[in-house]
Amino acid sequence: MNPSPLFERHLSCPVCESKFTSMSVRTSAVNVSKVESDRHIIYRGPSPLHYIIAVCPICKYAAPYAKFKEPLSDYKLEKFISAQRVFSNLPDFGQTRDLGLSLLSFNLAVETAQVISLPASEIAGLVLSMAWIARESGLQPIEQRCLNQAMSLYMEAYTSEGEGKLSDVQLAYIIGEIHRRLGLFREAIVWLNQALNSKNIKKYPQIEREARDVWAAIREQG
């Protein structure tokens, strides 16, 4: 008998210390079908993306698992508690998630990240993930809105954060690709050139290839 592709994680909330469980996809069940040009991974079978956000059932603190396990500074803890967010009739995030529940979990994670003032690049990554789930759901207006928001946040990170989890090449590429997906081809070319002309581009041969592929896609669309 094959095991379920999902398993339970046992978690403790860093805000209210509540104990709860949340589902995750087993590594053995992960089967990648393709990777889109904006890094959206399409899977055969359950998607780890849909389960990556842990949501406390009591205080609704929400974050990716790796971030959820980290203790909060007194400053961030006070900011989250003082926000006094009010929710009613939220579903159980510890169950199997459909696309709607996955999208809602990311929405809560974005709100949490904004309340505790995480860097723009981290919030951008969460919002871009929302765009991917909206794309999977066929919700084009939500996808477009999330792409716009992610683009603005990544541009803020490019000018204000310096070297973080994403390098200048990675940031310029994803900003250019998002511009392309929004039909802003001239701006996309500017950002792709920024990536390709970076002194660090040779450290990222895959991005160099992909940036040139996006260039080709723009020529076909233009």
C-alpha cells in the first residue's frame, strides 16, 4: 500500500505558543513537470507550494515553515500582537488544501510579513507565489494584480536592499520577466539588459540563457 503523499508537521506558534499540525508534501511524492520562466514550478501530483505556509489556528500568524520555526524578536512580536487583526470564519489550514485554501494561506503570510516589517524582497516572493497559485486557478485578474505588486516590491528591493537572498542578477531577471508577463515589453528589455550586463552574470549561466530566451519571447510577442 502506497503511503499518502502528505504528512503532518507538528508545530509551535512563535507568537502564542499554540501547538498544532499542518500538512506537507513528502519529498518522495514531489514530481516536477516543468518550470516556467518566472520560476513557477508545475508538478505532477500535489504541489509543495500549496502547503509551504504554516498558519497558526489561534492567532493566525502565518509564514513559510522555515521562517515559522524562527523565534520573533521582541520588536516583531510586539508589532504583530499590537496589530490586533480580526478574522472570522477562517477555514482549517491543517487539512488537505485546495487552490483557494492555498491562496488564502499566502494572503495571511503576506499580511503577517507586512505587519512585522519583513524586507521587500521576502514579501515580493510571497506575493509572486500568490500570482502562481492564481494562475493555476485560472484567476487572471488576481494573478495580474499580484504580479504588479511583486514587481513593485522587487524593484524596491533592487534599489534599497543591496545583496540579500537574491543577487542583482536574479532580481533584475525576475523584474524583467514580470514586466514581460504584464505586457510591459520596453521595461522588460531594460531590466533584462540590466541582468545581462551585470559584472556577475557569468556566475548565473542559467539566468543568462533564460534572459536571452525571454528576449526571444518578447520579439515573438512584439
